[in-house]
Amino acid sequence: MSAALLHHIAQYTKLPAGEDQELLNFFRRINVNKKEMLLEEGQSCKTHYFVEKGCLRMFFLNSKGVEQTTQFAIENWWITDHMAFQLQKPASFYIQSVEASQLLALDFQVQEKLFLRFPQMESYFRQLYERAYAASQTRVKYLYDLSKEDHYRNFIEKYPGFAQRIPQYLLASFLGFTPEYLSEIRKKHRS
Amino acid sequence: MSAALLHHIAQYTKLPAGEDQELLNFFRRINVNKKEMLLEEGQSCKTHYFVEKGCLRMFFLNSKGVEQTTQFAIENWWITDHMAFQLQKPASFYIQSVEASQLLALDFQVQEKLFLRFPQMESYFRQLYERAYAASQTRVKYLYDLSKEDHYRNFIEKYPGFAQRIPQYLLASFLGFTPEYLSEIRKKHRS
DNA sequence: CGGATCGTTGATCAACTTCAACGGTCGTGG
DNA sequence: CCACGACCGTTGAAGTTGATCAACGATCCG
């Protein structure tokens, strides 16, 4: 049980043997159904989520009031509104389950205690954030460089199968264009 | 001397007293003139740069062969191609000085020794990357939400003065549009 | 079975790019 | 210290990309 997180941590750092359960005690276990809201804009963001099973998404309401998805989190991904989490300020994003999901939750106050008790976790998160930031640099590069159509092609090539896992309007929202335009691209792509 | 980095670190973590010089020995001091290249696409990216004084920029060549600036680094900022740095793979970005600059350089191999000798530096970088990633989430939000014109307005409001420090074509490149269009926006903005 | 939600299609429209041309200024060599 | 060339910012016309709006059919779920 709960092997997912421990296995993930083991890829980055070596934890002391026999203390798995004590480590897991720092986390809350959460189960959610489809379309449950885990965070809403304006709320305080107390929690960092690890997805054991399922899929979450992060989005915000853009200046026209339309939901704009900025991130998905599937198995073995962490997700939160980091600006709100770190500074303990009101969130500017929503987090919602796309599918029924099993999560582990790490609360802000608990995190500091976790680092004191397991210094290896500081190293784990250092490496995790470093990678997340690196991925973000790459993503910004794509956002600058790729046309909407190339963005679509790049996505389905990089994450084959995932496009089938989510409704099409969410994919359009994530890729940054309208469902109508996605429809047009797909038509062109088929023929 | 070199107070800038120590002062920056002190904002995130407490270093042991009297060991400043030993800490600084892990870094190389570098001075560059205007427009010197510190990293080029395809090279291995060995170094993480801290700007004590001056300004660097990161850019890539887009699919049309045009330089696309993705990041500036001024005083007290760190900069590197993180994907290439972490994985020690060929860089996909260029790093170039915008002004004559004083830098501190932390090399990849040295970094691991630094963490062993000064565990607080692991915490410093964990917090730094966490903030960088948070800022990146906010940036992606802007990239999705703001029109090019709003992007310009938002930038000069958030970083007053910086727009005067760099040539206009670099600002246009960073904001993701053509110098011609920036010119048009500025005209509209004046009147 | 019925209503709401989702994907598709086509027409019109706005934002931004591209291209070409011109004037100003900066810095470098003579 | 001057003159020349290269680079930079601006302007306007024409062209693209992708958004918006409205309408329709399909499908999912209660």
C-alpha cells in the first residue's frame, strides 16, 4: 500500500530503512470523485497533492470568464498553486479532479516538520522543483515557438493515449485554443 | 566583497558563522563584457550563473531562425538552461550578457560537493526552485490570458525602469512579438 | 425518454505578422 | 574628431492565424 509515493521518492534520494510508515504519517489520504473541487480561487492553499491514481487539473478563470486549464496531474505527479502555497496567500487557481482519484496530501505546516524529521525530503523536493522548473522552461519555449496546430501535434505525440483519457474541450483548454479550432485541426489531421 | 550572494542566501536560510570564505570557494568569479556568449545551443551546460551586477538573457532560435528571448537575469537572479544542466544534455538555449556583468558561477560537479559540505544550501536551492516554479506558473497564466498589448502594459508596470535598460527589440522578443508591433503599441500608448 | 452537454461546421472578424522602405543614431576606423 | 556604415525604431499595406457566433446533430446520463 502507498507504494507509489515511496517508490517515487526512492528515484531521487535514499530514505532510512524501516521508517516508511512514520514518513507516510505526515500525509493525509484523500479520495475524490470525478469533478470534485480541491481548491478554488481566493481560498487559502494549504495543501500540496500527490496523485497516486487518477487525474487532477489546474485552471483559472480568464479575463473573459472562461476556464483556462494550465496543468494536468496524473499518477506520480504533484500539483498545487505554488505561489499561494508558499506565500500562504489567496489562490489564483482552481484544482479539480478530472477522474475519481486517490491522493496523498501534504499540508503546509506539516511540510516543515517533515523536513526536520527527514532531511532527505528536502533533497527530494529540491530535485523535484528543479525538474519542474526545467520542464517549465521547456514549456515556455513551446508556448513562444509553436503554432496552435504544432502544439496539438506535439502534445499527442508526447503523451500518446492521454488525449483519449480526457474530454476534448479540456484538451483544447489546455492547449490554449477553442474547441471549435481543435475540431478543425483534427479534421485536417485525419484527412 | 561578494556580499550579494551571501546576503541573498541569508534571506532563505541561516549559514554557519565564519565560513563565508569557504562557501565562496565553491564558486568561480566571472566578468563579461556586453554581448558575450556564456552558453550556446548544443553545448553541454556545466554552469549555473548568479548575477552580482549586470544583466544576462536567455534565448533560443525559433523555427524561423529568429532569436526568441525567454528570460532576463539581473542583480540577484540565477540563470541557466535547467534541463541541460540537470541532465547534463546538450543545451537548447543560448545565454548572453546584455550588459557588462559580474557573475558567480556554480559548476554542476561542484554543486554536489557544496550540498554535502553545506546542507543549508540544499534548503536554499529547494526554496529558490520552488519560488522559480511558482513564478513560472504565474507566467504561464499570463501567457495564456493576456493579449500582447496587455502583456506589454503588465510588464512596464511590474518592472518600471527595466524597459529603459534594454534595447526595444529585446523587450519585443521577450514579450513574444515583433519590434514593429511593439512600436505600434507604444504609439497607441503615448497618445 | 428527454434534456443538457459535447463535438462539428461554416461565416465573419480581430489581432498580430510579414515585408518593404525610410530616417535617426551610435560607434568605429581613418 | 569626423564620416561612414551598421543597426535600430517607425510607418503603412497586405496577408495569416485563430477567435467568435450561431446553428445543428450526436451522445451521455438521470
